[in-house]
Amino acid sequence: MITETEEVTEALDEAARHWPEERSRGRLLLRLITEGHHALRRTDAEITVKRRAAIERQRGALTGAYDEGYLAELREDWPT
């Protein structure tokens, strides 16, 4: 059960205009939920692609910035 607030009413009314074949407000609500879920998944996938592209662009940017054995030498000062 969901309370039909002003915002929900507006969303359902817009959905009814978008999907006029759906007569039931319950079916419209299910359709909105499904479409919203798909939109979130697409957005997440797009963000992942953009992040991976950014990482790929930066790959190798610090090549040669540190001498061989730098990390091992740094760790020698760490307490054990």
C-alpha cells in the first residue's frame, strides 16, 4: 500500500499520459518502479564506464617517478 501524496499523484498522472494503455493506477505504479529501476541500473553502468575510462587515461602517468625498490626501502622504516 502506498499513500498517494501530491508528488505520487503527479507521477502517476504523468505516467498515465506516457502509457495510456495502462488503465490501473496500480499497474502504472508498477511500471514506474520498473522503469525507475532500469534507469538506475543504466546510470550505474554509465558511471562505471566513465570511471574506468578515467583510470585508463591515467594509466602509466607516474611511470618512472619512483626508483626500483622504492617501496621496499620505504617499508624498512616501518615498525613491525
